[in-house]
Amino acid sequence: MVRMKCTSVIVAFFVGLQVQAGPIKLTRADDHLQVETDCLSVRINTKGYVSGTAGGAFVDKKTGAHDLGHGLHIMDFLLGPGERDDGYMDSKVHGKIAKHYVEGPQICTQAKTLTPTIIEGGDFLAISFNFKFTKPGKGYKAGSTWEQTLVFQPHLRYFFSAERITSVNNHDALFYRIDMPGHIKHENGDSFTKIWLSYEGEIPASDFANDFAPDEKHLYQRNDNKIPERMIRAYQVKLNGKPGPWLAGMTLDPSEVSEAWCHQRGYVCFIEELHKFQVKAGDSFGAAYIVGWFNDIEEMKRVYDEHKAKTKIVIEDGKFRLECDCD
């Protein structure tokens, strides 16, 4: 693991077991990092199932609620439109919309190990990862890079995150896939009360009693003439059988999302696909997010609007900020 202190340009290897960034504590284990703020307890895997935060281990200290799936802001692979004989098309899992692999492997399940870089600021702690894709689809090169940054601050029940893809391929419509916010494990809706999609509205947990494919219902596809005001996807957890807080994933530039769904396949599968624009070799692109706990939908909207249209995290001079990729 690499540790960086933002007030210095010197990079040093992290050799201690704990890092203290103000009231934020970071503890290192062999296979994960543990982040503790006054509002959150978060596990981040560095081995095994990696990228984003670890499943079931994103805890809201205010209520005791935790995420219900396999992790938050989890990264998969790079894709292109159109079917090929590469094993991607599976109507029950992926639906019938024709797509193919551009580069893999699936980072969350197959990268196995990610080496974190720790960045300390006066009022934040950032953790970043990177990975170079090694499995090209037919007709493509391997070697595109993925970078992810997670930023934690005291007094917030949510964190900021972003990723950047730098492509080694030319492509007319390259896109990538993530879990946003993350999947929902449940048995007949026992763990959550409802889902809210900013572009569709509220959906009761009962709607996910039976399996259905991604393109059967609750599918979002970008219409450049009608980009939604916000891109927020959230679920309300149950605590002691009663409605609890909301766990939301906010993509701060809604125009970056090309497709999104929450279908049932033994669990609620919360997927976003992003970009799907022309890319030249050497181009970098990505998106920025807010992921975390909220009391209600109005609070989500207010926080979203404070940071809307941002697409990346910039860290320098001991501070971090959100910026947009403006033309």
C-alpha cells in the first residue's frame, strides 16, 4: 500500500497499521482496509472481491443500518454495442440488448488483488486503486486502465467516489459497467421496503418477488433529448421490520449514464452502464458519485443538487474537489 500526504509531493510506503486523518481512522489488515469516521464504518477489500466498498460492511452509525448486497460502487468491465460470439449474451442475466466484451476481466471477481494508495488531507481521507485490463475481446487490444477514488470526510453519512477509464482502443461507442449503488440481497422483500429511481419513482419491494430480466421493466436508456434532472438510485432498508434510512447512489452527471436497471435475479441487481460515446486511444473518461445514507428523498435531492454535473475528483494542495470535464 502507498500512502500520500497531500501537503507534500513525496510518496512514501505505508508501513504502519493505522492512519489518522483528523477524526478519521484507517486500519490496515492483510486483505482489507477499515475506515472509521464519526458517521460511518466501512470495510474496503484489497483481496478477493474487490473495488468499491465491501458487501454488508458499509454501516450507518446513526441507525446501525448496513448495505444489503455485494458492495457499493463495484467495477465490472468494458463493453461495446452489438452481439458477438463471446459468451456475453444471456437473456436472463444480461437481457436481450445486444452487447459484447471489449476488455476484461471483470475487476470485482477476477482482479483478485488491488494495491491501494492512501491520500491524507486536513479534513478527508482518500483511497484510490488502479488496474490494467488484460483480456481483450476479439479485435481489441488489452491495456486500458481503470482508476477509482473513494473520499471520506467526518460528519457525513456518505462518501464521494469517481473512476477514470483510459482507453487503448478506438471505439465508436465504448461503455463500462458498475454496480450503483449496489445489489440488494433479500427473501421476498424482507430486507428492504422500496426502491426509488429519480427517473421513474418509487417501486415497492413486492415487485421483486419473482425473477425478471434487465430489459423487462425498470430499464433506463439514455435519450439525449430528455436527460433526467438527476440520476439517483436508492433503496430503503428495513430495521427491526420497520422502514429505516435510504442507501443511495448518485451519478452526478446524469448524461454519462447510457443504461441502468434494477432487475431481480435471486437478488435485486443494480447496474449502471456509462459513457457509450466515441473514444480514441489515449482518451480518458469517467464519472463522479455520492454514495451513502440519507433520511429521505428530499435530503438526497438537496445533496445531489449541491454537486450536480461533476465528473471527477481532483486532489491537490491538501484538499480535494469535484470538477466537471467541461468542453
